[in-house]
Amino acid sequence: MRKSDGGQRLRDCVYVLRMDDAVLVKRLALNPSRRTMMVCSDNPAYLNWPDCDPADFDIVGRVIWAGGRVV
């Protein structure tokens, strides 16, 4: 996780977010014309959250690599 890529340098990537007491790993898709973002789930069991205000989340950092074998 790259902590220097927090809220100031947002781009369409996977981020670690903190919202209230929950920590989430989600894909963010930015809408620069509306200054909103869509919080996307790669898991189809969870819904996407369209038109979110970036101020509603504490962006911990950007995920820069995920890999390995899941057992």
C-alpha cells in the first residue's frame, strides 16, 4: 500500500478506505466533472456506490500490488 497516494492524488485505482469503524479495499472510479467518485466492488455479491463524496471516506492509501496464492 502506498500511503503517499491518499486523497490528494486520487485516480482510478484500488484503495484502502476507512469509513466509520470499517476498513474497505475498493476500486474507485472518479467523475471529475461532478467531483464525485464511484466506489466499485469487484465481488458481484456487493453493490457499487455511485456518486459518493470523497470527503465521506478517509483514504488510507492506494493498493500497488496484490498477489500470491490464496489457500
